[in-house]
Amino acid sequence: MRYTWAIWICLPFLSSSAVFGQPHAESHRDEDFQLEVLRPTAESGDAKSQYLLGGKYELGSEVPADIEEAVKWYRKSAEQGYVDAQRKLGAIYALGYGIPQDLPEAAKWFRKAAEQGSADAQCYLGVMYFTGKGVPKDYIEAVNWYRKAIENGDPKAKFGLGLMYLRGDGVGKNLPESVRLFREAAAAGVKDAQCILGMMCSTGTGVPQDYGQAAKWFRDAAEQGMSRAQERLGLIYSQGVGVPKDLVQAYMWCDLAGQQGSEKAKRARATLAEKMSPEQIAQAQAKSTAWRNEHKDELESLLNPSWFEPNAIKK
């Protein structure tokens, strides 16, 4: 069994900007990072100042936002070997964030940062080798970079390596090892690992079948805005499997997933509405709206186009 459902459930990790986090620059408030201090030192060739000045242009802090100008300064810094700038350039090219997407260029800068020990960049290279995006598909290289990222403390890489152990890609299939890695990643807040653990608990794959545990893991991922987990949690509440049956909760979670584009959740929401009173539907919709308002910033970060799509974020 190749566990093709594992790839389906993990597509947000493998094909969205979530894997790179947000590309936005870090904000700095110390007076040493003010524009009048940064610009002369950046122009004189200081790599850190160039990186920070790039962040000013990316964020529109003290200057008009200008991603092309930001990339110019990031590149100057990256070419001097400043690892944060190399990692940032990789993410910007991978996402097509304000510039044409260029996955081979992204891989180049991720590699430079990864070779300097950046755990993020090592994980990103692992994803690229696993999917064959920007580099030739190579499971052995993916395993290599995931392991390096794990050694440097990146929990996302534990999810990536766990998926390879689950499917037997580049390593011998090892369900106990995949579960161990997923659990460690999930405990660190990696929503993709939480969601796949929910699926494994619900199907009894590598762990005892436990619908209550499945609901727990789906909820953890759903609360982070993962539409597939929201969809699964809604279906669980609609069936009363592992949790008390609750049509209001079911409608709420299916509504949230549907608003992120899940067609299955939209169909489930319509079916649920036929079984609910107008008051129940209004209550569920109010809960959905309240949840979205509370998680607005996080949801916006999940709506960035896929970094695998050829026309991602062309500004």
C-alpha cells in the first residue's frame, strides 16, 4: 500500500506557501535599524545592513513598499554570504512573491543557505527534492536534507521525513518511525503532522484505530486553519464518531473549510443544512464568522497561491 491518501492530506505542506512560512521581512525597532543609519552602511557594503534595508523595502517601513528594491538589497547581502538573505531570496523566488517565480533560482539560494546550516533552507531543499520542483526529483537527497534540518531543530522536516518513511520513498518503509516523527512534529505545532495523525488514527494505520484521538488531532490542525482538517472534523461531528454528534459544530467546520475552497466540505454543509433548523444554521454561521475574525491574519497567510503554480503572485 502506497498511502496515496497521505499525499492528498499533505498537499498544503507540499504545495503551498505555508511550507516556507511568510516571506515578509522581520521588523526591527531598535534605533540602530532606522533608515538613516542603515542606508549609508548598506551602501558601503555591510551585508547585514543590506539585508535589513531590504526588509525596509519589503515591509514598506520608512520607505514605500517596493519588492524589487527589496530583492536588490537582499541579493547584495546574499552574494556576500549572509545566510538570512540567501534564505529570504530562496523563499521569494519559490513563492513568486512580487517577482516572476523561478524555482531553480529558489533552489540555488536555498542550497547556499542550507550549506551554511540554515535549518529552514535545508527543509525547503528536502521538499524540492521530494517533489522534483526546481531540482530533479531525488528521494535520497530529500532524506539527506530533511535529516540535516532535523539535526538543526526544524520540526517541519520531521513531518517531511515521516512521510517518506510512511511511503517508503528513499528509505525502507517504517510505520513506527513515521509515527514517531509525526508525533514529534505535531507536538511542535506542525499542522500537517497533526492532520496526518488524525487520518492514521481514524484508519488504524500504524497506530490503534481511535476516533477520539483522530478528532483531537484534526481539531489541533483545524484550529490552525488547515482546511482539510476542518473538513474532516466537520464530518466527524456530523457522524458523531469519536465525539458527540453536533450538527452546529459540524456545519461550522464544514463552512470554514468550504470558504477555503473545499468542495467536499461545501457539499457536506449543504446536506447538513437540510437537517438543521434555521436557528441552528444561524448559530453555526455565527460561530464560523467569529472563528474567522479571530484567525483573520492566519487565514490570509494560508491563501497565498501555491509556490508550484507557474503564475503565483505576479505583481
